[in-house]
Amino acid sequence: MLDDDTEELWVFGYGSLMWRPGFDFIDCSRAWVHGYHRALCIYSHVHRGTPQSPGLVLGLDHGGSCQGVVFRIAPSKREKTIAYLRERELVTSVYLEKFVTLRLNDGSRKRAIAYVVDRQHNQYAGPLSITEMTQLILKGAGVNGDNSAYVRNTYEHLLRLNIHDAQLAEVVRHLDCNASVNTLSANMQKK
């Protein structure tokens, strides 16, 4: 639940919020959250898949730490931003809206809204092998488009921020390998 705070709002992004926030913000910067990590652990039934052919999206899961982006929202945009985020992130209730403490580049700490995976929800995939992740991602497409594009966009944005995510790097390598095999196969069929 949200504080009664009417001051600035801080929002932590670790996936698509980093590259497609969808709300007005004053500024943004890198931030670290401890006690949670970024993981491809949620079956997507809407945004990047369907119930019949689920995709796989990121969740902020318990344990470890996560580097991402924090957005500072003006008090006048607070309620509008919260309403937007709830509509976007809570569509199937797989995320829990929580306040987390994060650390900024300058060492200061802020409390920010983050959307944490609900491990009890039926869309929680838990730990999967790279092969299982890749298969889901390759098949997934939803109202916001292709699951592979989501994974690549997130990975590329992290690289631009100089944030290394070993799991995403491995998944993207597998996606690229599959794309190369499919292209080679298509070219051979043309001959």
C-alpha cells in the first residue's frame, strides 16, 4: 500500500519501465535495490503472451540485489502516475505493489514504489532453465507485442546503462542463436 505522503513519488524500474515508462517524470537515475533480484519468472498472459501461449517477463523476485532506474515524479503527477502504474502492472495481479528502499548513485536512500512478483500467483514461473525461458519467449506475443523484442529491449537498455545481467545476456545469446538457425534454415529451403 502507498504512504499518505504527498511529496515526490519515486518509482523503481527494472524491466520495460526503464525503456517505456509511460508517465511524466522530473528526472531518472540508476539505483540499487537490495533484497530482490530481476528474474524472468512470470508467465505473461496479456502483455507478451496469452493464457494459451504464455510469454515470459521479468519480475522483481526475493533475494539478492537489482540495479535499475528510479524515476522522480512531481507531487502534482503522483496520483495520475500511480493510477497508470496500477493499470499497467496489476492487470492480472501477479505483481504486488510495494515500497522498497533503494540507493542512488550519490549514496542517498529513497523509498520507491516497485512491483514485486507474488510467488503465490499461478503466473509465477519460478526458476526455469535457459532453454525453457527461450522456448517461452520465442512463442510469446501479446497486446504489447513480441516477447523477444521485450527481452532484447530490456537487455540493450541495461547495456546502455552499463548494467550487466548474466541471465538476460544468456537468454539473448540463445534467442540470437535460434534466429541464426531459423535464417539459415529458411535460406537453405530457398535453394
